[in-house]
Amino acid sequence: MDLILVASGAVTGLLVGLTGVGGGALMTPLLLLVCGIAPLTAVGTDLWFAAVTKVFASRVHHGHRLIDWQVVRRLWLGSLPAAALTLVWMKLHLADETAAPLLKTMIAAAIMLTALGMLFQKPLHALGRELRTTNSEQFKAMQAPLTVLAGAMLGVLVTFTSVGAGALGAVFLTYLYPLRLTPPRLIATDIVHAIPLAITAGIGHLLIGNVDFGLLVNLLLGSIPAAIAGAILSAHLSHRLLKGMLSIVLLLIGIKLLGTVSI
């Protein structure tokens, strides 16, 4: 048992339960910067970490009847095929550590994009709300295809970097369903969508050989109880301040990680 890894898993798990964010955006850079894990192994291991952690968090949200299954199915329609196709490309082109600089750059970019998305989530929600109320029929007609497209974008990004399923998924849903998804329903729906996506991508990385099971077990020892606690607290807390602070931390982490890339 590695107490640093267990503690890292606990902090990340708590954030996943509270906000739906952190499974990839926080854990992957921790594995790269603090633990010195190779990028491919960090991504593959983190995908399974995120999937298992979110399974336990989602059980609490399901008990509260917060999941919007129609939205989840639309996201899966885009994300799962996109993840499978991305895995095929990775197997052919990125299945060795010579791809480390490219993967680090992609992970850093995904983390910074996630941070910016969180910072601008409120204005995007306001824009979506205005379009939904002033141009209702056209907006509703575009909801389904845009949700599938958002899922496809997440499928590619998550498979490459393990980042984005939580934070960017929430940003997309905030804009696309400004009236339908309250903050607790948004978090629950986003978490449930991410589980099969992480498992699909994780299976591919497992077959390629990118999963460290010893590392994974240590992380899960901390994350599972913390994720359950976070999910229980999620429906009773305001997330604005927490997400604002987390977005700034992620932006700084992304910049730091980009600085470690050897050109």
C-alpha cells in the first residue's frame, strides 16, 4: 500500500463525487508529474480508475433519481463508437513510448481546455438558456444531433488523454440543456455517461498493455469511499466556488505539464 497514492485517489474521488470532475483532469497529471508514470500507462490506468470510482458515485445519484437517461443515451451514441475508432488508430500509431511528448502535449491541452470550459460554464449556460427560451423550436430540434456530436468529441478526447468526460461533458450539457438539467441532475447524468466511455477506452488500453494494476488498486482504495461521500454531499452543496477554484488549479497544472514536454 502506497499512502501517497491512496490519498491522491481519495482527493480525486471526493471531487468526482461532488462535481463529476477530476477522474482524468486531476488524476492523470498527478500520475505524470508526481508519480512519474509513463503517459500511456497513466492514461490507461486512469481510465479504469475513473470508471470504477464513478460506478460507486453513480449508485448514490441513481438512488436519488437524478439521471436523465435520454441525454445519456444520446451521448453514448456519439462517444462509444468514437472511442472504439480512436483506439484502433492508437494501436496502429501510438503503441510505444516514442509517442510520450505528443501524448503529454495533448493531455496538457485537454486539461487547459477543461479549465477554461469550467470558467466559462456560467456564460455558456446563460447563452443556452437565452436561445432555448427565445428560439425554442429550432434549439430543441438541434439538441439531439448536437448531443451526439458532443459525445463523439468526448470519445476521441477521453480515449487519447483520459481527460474531459467530467468537466467538458458538463460544459456541453450546461449549454445544450439549460432548463432541463439542474446542477445535481447535470452531475449525475455526466457521471453515468462517463462510465461506459471510460470502460470502452480502458479495455482498449488494457489490450495494448497500458494498465498498471498495482497502481490502480492503491488509487481505488482511497477513491471509492471518498466518491461515495462526495456523491452524498453533492445534492446539498453549492458547486460554484469549488469549480472556480478547481478550474484555476487545473489551468496551472496544464501549463506546468506543457512545460515538461521535450520538443
